Amino acid sequence: MAGEIKLHQLFTIVLLVLGSMVYAQGTATDYKRASAFAETTRNKVFYAPTAFSWLEGQQQFWYVNNTPEGRRFMLVDASKKQKKEAFDHAKLAAALALASGEKVDADSLPFNAIDYKSADKIEFSAFGKVWAASLDDYKVNDTGRKPEPRRRGRQGYWGDRDGDEVKEIPSPDSNWVAYIKNYNVYLRPRDKRDAEEIQLSYDGALGHAYSSSISWSPDSKKLAVNKVRPNTQRKVYFVASSPSTQLQPILQERNYLKPGDALPQNQPVLFLLESKQSFVVNPELIPNQYSLSRLEWREDSRAFTFEYNQRGHQRYEVFSVDATNGAVRTLITETSKTFVEYSGKKYRKDVHDGAEIIWASERDGWNHLYRYDGQTGKMKNQITKGEWVVRDVVHVDEDERYLIFAGSGKDAGQDPYFTQYYRVNFDGSGFTSLTTEDGNHRASFSSDFSTFVDTYSRVDAPPVSVLRSATDGEILLELEKADNTALLATGWKYPEVFHAKGRDGTTDIWGVIIRPSNFDPSKSYPIIENIYAGPQGSFVPKNFGTQQGMAALAELGFIVVQIDGMGTSKRSKAFHDVCWKDLKDAGFPDRILWMKAAAEKYSYMDLDRLGIYGTSAGGQNSAGAVLFHPEFYKVAVSSCGCHDNRMDKMWWNEQWMGYPIGPQYAECSNVVNAHKLEGKLMLIVGEVDDNVDPASTMQVVDALIKANKEHELVVIPGAGHTSGGEYGEKKRRDFFVKHLLGVEPPVWEGQKPVF
């Protein structure tokens, strides 16, 4: 009997081994296919332009079109409803080759943009120079200019505000300059440096000085200046352990405000130059400021306005200051029991020098537009309404009194995140849909906003580009219809759009399912979720694309999904408010229900083998998945996560987690909750990350060690805010293969070093 049992057990083991060989995943072949995915699918979609450049003041635009024969620059005349090649590509290539001495391929010209100087003359940058080309005789000349370097925004310095460097601000009439001296406001004639200066203020002092951001009235007779009580900047420090410039490490520092830190407090002051009078805005009107912004004059100099964001982001106001007597009037007050999303949904347009104001608000539960009287602050009417959201205001025509905007969720039966374009009059009448097709629309408007290029697509439908009227949405000219035949021939599969009910049983939660190119429904596939639950937006792809990162990961033998749960943006205010003071929620109740619904429909999706990964806020989310939901998520890779919201940048965290700092911050902390870890966790962090303080990751590691929890840590020397680059991708893939597929990652022939 015992022998029979042992024989049966052996037979079972043999079957399991044979089964694993038949259904092998995570093999060297899979790795090779994943590694080659980007190259395999590159340039396999034709007639799918992504950008359209309108000629200023004209009804013409150009774009670059990838065709099976090569790249072609196209020129469209919207008024004539005609399109043609912008120039003879072969002639221009020959002329550029002659002028530059370089080899030039007509099917792949060495530039991506052209600048029309006239109808028959263009300029472009190639081979480190700017060239001028005549389209009459196809002569190309070196202009002698160098291409302008690409501008880079200042990043990583969370908390730098008014630098207050010494500077002179000229008046609009050019007769005067205003400046700060000894913490006070001074004035002197612009062209007479030796003239006697005029001191306008006397109460400025160290620690309570006037700002050098001085705002002149258009008539040059008045000034508006903030008197600032500064804060003490917090510094964060990094050690670059392996610099390329020297042997020894380099200590770096940044200004970086964190939640709860003190902020500057501003007090607007009006100066009347002729009478030498000054009027101070009562600080009781603007207490505990997060920010004071948009100190702007009316064109007729009758008043200036400013916006006040109270710390905690539950009160946002627009004030007007009378320029004759300093009287302050409240024009708009926006309040919320949770948060006013100043950072993503705020919109204000002053019409006809402030006679009216167009304002965005979520006060009725959805983001919509309202019209205010700019003198009294009385609301005249709600311009848009309904259970859908205004996403962006494109154009406001003050004379014709209409506006063009982008919105989503209005068209029944469509994905509620799809952007469509609309036109409406100021009073709410004349509502017109400019686009309607079932897809996500992206528009590029002519300078007079009479026509626009509309490109629409879905993750499961290639893009179509058409020229439309901005009056009624009529299609004037069909431009391009993408051909993805070559892409499909590689074995690439369309992502599947999937939606299921969320935690309330009524709200649809939307996401995508991505399968490997060698997908076999008879196999069982672990699931990996790509998560980013940052409340500032929504993140599931809506436009057509190969979804390279997720699709390459799927090639190893996984089903990869991405979902927008409650707590993210672009839906109702109630949908969004789920995140407030509870970032650990991250929409997980909705995500779990969504995956259960998908697995019920598709039996090959194995809920017992579920992984998750994310970066930044997604790094916080992915680590939180295995801490707060270990019964569901088994394996997580977390990159540069903001694991404790008290350690991260101020604006993002106070916007969603609230102010003052309360117990909710600790309750949501991956550091505080690290002892709950049950599954497998890998943490990746850049050594000099100045977006999210890398100490946040190290504090999770410290807590895991103290709780005796196994984990893996990958530190990328010299790296900033990152998922780890190619090395991080390798570690992430190997981690999932090992812990979800249960096989050791292979070493395969042709595997290249990541650096």
C-alpha cells in the first residue's frame, strides 16, 4: 500500500514536470522576445502623424507622415481642402547633400521640423546647423546659425518660490523704474540714475521685506507689491557615491519643502505714486496662505486682482483691490469639505478686462464652467452641466461670446475618459459637439480657431486624422488613416479594454488587459498590475500604441493589466474624493473587484499568482499592495516610492492628504506598516532622487529589517527619479519570473550588458 502511494506521488510529480515543460513560461526564448519587442514593433504603423504645425495667421499646416516608402512632409491648405507633399523630397535631399557634404536620404531626411519663412522658403536644422531652402530652385544655404538648444524646465527644487534677486522693474511708459532697497520699495526716473530716488515704503525690514516681483499698473501711476514674511527653507541632502568627475563622493543639497513646513506669507500692498499713499490688504482676509498668486492689473488700471489658496486647499478665492482707495472685494470663493483641486482643474479667464469671469468648479459634483460678473462677483449662470467633466478650455472668443473646450464622459456608451471637443455660448446655449467618434480625440486648432485637425484612436483601434470645422464639427478633409498591418504581422495583439463595477456596485472601473504575442488560452497566466494611482490624473492608456513596457513584460508569460480605480481624477468629484486623507486606499477595492471580474470571464488569469509594480506614487502604491492587501497581491516591485507622505514634496501630499499633518499620514505610511509584509517585495531607488527623497525608501528598508522581513533592495548610483533604467527593468522582470512563474531567470545567448 505504501509502495502504491509512493508510486502515485512519483507519477504526479512526473506529470507536473512534463506539464511545466509543455507550458513553460519565462524561458530564454521568452526573454529574447521581450528584449526584442521594441525593435520588432518599431516603425510598423504607417499614416499615423502625431503632430500638426499650423502656420501663424494662415489656414495652412504641415505634418510628417511615415509611409512604407519613407517619411514625407505634408502641407495642407484648409481653406482649399487640399493636401500635398510640402516639397520634392528627392530634390531637397540632393541640395542638402551638396551644401553640407553629408549623405542625405530622401526617404529619411535628417530633420523632423520645418519653419516656413514664406510660401517658397523653409528653414530646418540638420548636421548641427540651420539651413535655408528655396522651394523654387531647390538651393540650400547655411544660415550661419546654430540650432537653439532645447529648453529644460527647472526640476527637483520643490519649495523654491520668490528668489527676490535685486532687479529694476521699468514702468509701462518707460519713465520710471521701481526696485527694492533696504527691504523697501523705491522709485526713480529710468534715465536719470543720479536723480533723487523716491522711497515709497518705510515698514520693510529683515524678515518682513517687500518682494522684487513688482507689478506696475498699465497707466504707470500705481504699483502692487507683496510684502513677504519668509519661511526657512528645508534642505535635503544626497551623496553621489560614484561621480564621473572625481574619485571621492559629492554631497548635494536641494531646497525641498515637505508637508507641514512653514510657508512664506504675502500681503499685497497698493502704492499710489502721485499722492504717495499706500493701502494694505487686511491679512485677516488671507490667513494661513499656501500661495498668493496672479497679482494682475486690469487694463484700465482701475484695480488689480490676486488669487488666494488657503493652506489645506479647502478654500480658494479671487480678490479685487480698488486702485483708488485699496478697498478689497471678493469676486469668487471656492470651498470644499475635501479639497479644491487647484493644481489640475482650476481655470479662470477674465473677459473684456474683467467685466466677466469664466471659472471652473466642481461644486455640483462634476468639473464644469461658470460665468461670473467681474464687478460684483455674482454668478450669472452655469455654462456647462451634467454628469460629465470639462477637461480643458481651448479657446474663449470674447467678442462672439462662445468657447471651445474638451470634455469627457458626456457621450453614452463610450469610455468615460475619452476626450471629445465641444462649443458652447457663454450663457450655456448653442451647445455643439465638434467630435463624436468612439475614440480618444486630440485636436490641433488653427490660429483663428475656425478649423482644427482631429486625431482619434483607441488602444484597440489605430488613429484617424481629419480636418474639421470648429463651428459645427463637419469633416472638411480626410487626412490620414493609420495602417497597422505590419505591426499585426509581428504577432502583436491589441490590448483589450475591460470594465467592471467598482466598490459601490454601480460605478464602472476601466482598464486594459495585455496578453503576450504567443498567448495560449489553454495555459494559466500570472497577472501583473502596472499601478499608478496618483490622484492628479488618470493613467490607463486611451490612445493607440504598442504599450511597449507592459507588452514586453507580458512576453515573459504574464497577463499585464492597468486600471484606474477610485481616487484618481477625470471622473466625478465623489470618485476623486476617495483619495482624500487616504492615499493607501489607492483604489484597491475597485482594482481587486475588476481583476476578479476579469478572471471570472477568463479562466486563464490566475488570481493566486498576482504581482504589481509602479514608480513614484506608483511605487508607494505597489509596496502598499503587499502591505495592506497581502491576501491578494503576492509579489511587488516598487521604484522610488513616496512611501511616507510626510517625507515627500509638500504640494502634492498636502493637496491630497490634507493640512495640518494628522494621524492619517502615519496610517498611510509604508514605513509604519512595513511589518505587515507577507509577500515578496523588491525596492528600487535612485541615489540622488530629488523628486522623492530617497530616504523615504531607505526608511522602509530600515523598518523591514527591524521587523525581520525578507526583501530586496536595488540602489542605482548617481540616478535620480527612476524606475532603474535597463538594469531596473532586468531586475523587475527576473523578480516576477522567479516569484510568479517559479523558475530561475535564464542566462541566454545574446544577452547584452545593460550598461
